[in-house]
Amino acid sequence: MLKHITQIIWNERKHNIGVWIELFLVSLLLWYIVDYVTFFVSKYNEPLGFDTEHTYIMNLGELNSKSAEFVQENSTISKAQQLYTILDRIKLNPMIEAASFSYFSSPHIGSNSSLNIFRDTLQTRQYNLVRMVTPDFFKVFKYESVNGSSDELVQALERGEFVIPIDVAQELFKENESPIGKQISFSKEEDAGKFTVGAVSKTVRYDNFSNWNNYVAYTLDNQMIENFSNQWVVFLEFCVRVKPDEDYEFIDRFREQMSEQFRVGNFYLNTIKYIPANKEEYQRSRIKDLKIRGFVAFFLLINIFLGITGTFWIRTQYRRGEIGVRIAMGESRKGLLRMFFTEGLLLLTFAMIPAMLVFAFITNAEILVESSAFTIGRYFIGFGITYILLALMILLGIWFPARKAVKVSPADALRDE
């Protein structure tokens, strides 16, 4: 049967060439749409490696000398000690599960610092995120070590060691080599400072859209905190995880209970923000862009649907007389429908073969979105979904007119022919 249908397609090649070209071009466009949508949907739903539910970020302000409440600095108590006092008071609040402070390390704030990481002659990808934090940062955001424990990460920072994710470890160390206890640096120079890796975390992504997952975490020491406590205190992040049963009207309740306790030296509680709300604000433009692209993709999909379905509808309607003649010659109605369906799918297959080659070239040329993340699996998923969608459109375009045509009496069909 396939040989017979292939012969029919060849004999009708002058009529079929237009359909073939249309299917070839449409399959490329639809493949691109499918790849874009499936890539970002799958990327968005990948685990982030941290949890922001029930978490808040707080920032301090500092009174200047013109304020009526300004107090003269006590030379016996450093500003770093004052900040630790505030952190300790936060931890003692019964609503709080965990608390830390950090610098440009909280999720979804859009401000970062980065550096390169070296081990001997090996170097990671550029721009590794720097996480300058206190140890309980990992408890606040529920980072996990490769063994599934946050405590390992906390203990590494408490020992003054560094934490890296599995992604950095795989770039710097051999497959069966443990990074624990090994040393890394931030420069290729021989006299560069060496730092010990104390723990390895699971992959931690920057956000729902980015492939940025390299970071290095180390403890904010007293000197760093002293530096930040001056002109940069507004950038110091107090991050807290609230107990789930206490997470209602938290901002108002916390301000009422803790505003006075934050008044250490000239520091005061300035802003409190719910981190998931930060995430929504931070990713709003990306989500808006994705929705616009999704709408355009949907619009194109509708046009493709109407075009392909319409083409095969008209094509089948045009062959109404042929259908009647075949019935008059003894062909069964089911057999006829099967033949037309197979013919349509063969035309699609013939168009998809060169489309696969063109799409492979486009992939290698890195024209596609996030081509660096392209895999064989992604290629064939895009191909499979594209083929199925076009096949459904073709079958629908054939089925309705063909179903009506096979019901025509042989005499009427022969008269038309």
C-alpha cells in the first residue's frame, strides 16, 4: 500500500510540490515555536535549589548627626558588634525559624558580585556569583549539600571554609575526586590566597529563567561587616525564615515587636520585604516577555492550523470525484480514508526529513534561544511535538471533507468525474 501511495504522490508531483514546500517551511517555523515554548516551560519548572517560601529580607537605615535621635558612637562597641546584636535579637524572636545577614546574596534582588575561581591551571566559567553570608543563610533558604543536608554547609562556613555547588566542583575536579579539603583561589598568581572547600551543595540556579548556577559562598568576617556597617549598611541583607504557623501579617507584627530592638547605636529597621513578592517583581519583565512571545506563538499556531487544515481540506475536496470513482471500483470507504490519511502523513514525512537537517544546522549555528543548552533530547522532543501537531492538522483537514465525499453515491461521483 505504501508503494502504491508513494507512486500516487510522485505522479501528482506537480500538484504536490506546493504542498511539500508549504509543509517544509511551516514545519521549521512550528519547530522553532515548539522549541522556544518547551525550553522555557521546562527551564521555569526546574528546581531552583533553594526555597523562599516564608522568607523575608530586611534592610537597616542609619541616623545621621542631624537627627534628633542621633547618639554619639561608643568607642568600646564596634558597629560590627552592634549588627551582631541585632541579628541575635532577631533569632530570639519566637516567630523566627532562622536568620542571617549577607551582602548581595539574597535571591531575586538583581544585584550581584562575581569572580573567577581557579584550581591550579583549571578555571571555572567566568562570573561565579559571590555569596558573602553568615552560616545560617543556608538554613534560611534551605540550600542542601549533595548529601541532602543544610547542616554540612552551615558547618563548613563556621569552620571558615568555602562552599561551592556541584557545578563548580565538576569543572575544577576530576570525576572521582572529592573537592572536600582541596584548595581553590581567585587568581592564577602563585602568591594568590588559597581557600579550603568545606562542602559541596546541590545545583543552585539564579532564577527560573537563567542557566547561571555557579557560585562560591564564604563567611562575612568581622572586618567585612565593619566595612559594610559604614556607608554600605543599606546593602546589608538581614534574611529570615518565619515559622509557617507564624507567617500571617508578619511585617506588621514584626515591626510592632522589634522596631525598638533594632535601635542599636544609630541603626534602625528600615524596610521589610516578602522575598516571593521580590521574585514576582524581579521576574515580571521576563514573564511579560514570555507571555507576549507565547501569544505570538499561539497566533502563529492558529494561522498554521488554518493554513495546513485548509490546504488539505481543499485538496481532498478537489479529489471528490476520484473518491467516488474508487468507491465505484469496489474500494471500501474505510480503505479510502486510510489511503488519504497515509498519503497526507507521507507528504509530511517527506517534508520533515530536510527540515530536520536545516534545524540541525540552525542549532549548530547557535541561532536558537539558549543554543548552548541544546541536547539531542531537546532536538527530538521538538521534532516529535512538531510532527504530531502537523499530523493532527493534516488528518483533520483530510477527515472532514473525505468523510462527506465517501458518502456520495458512485453515480454522482462518476458524473462529476
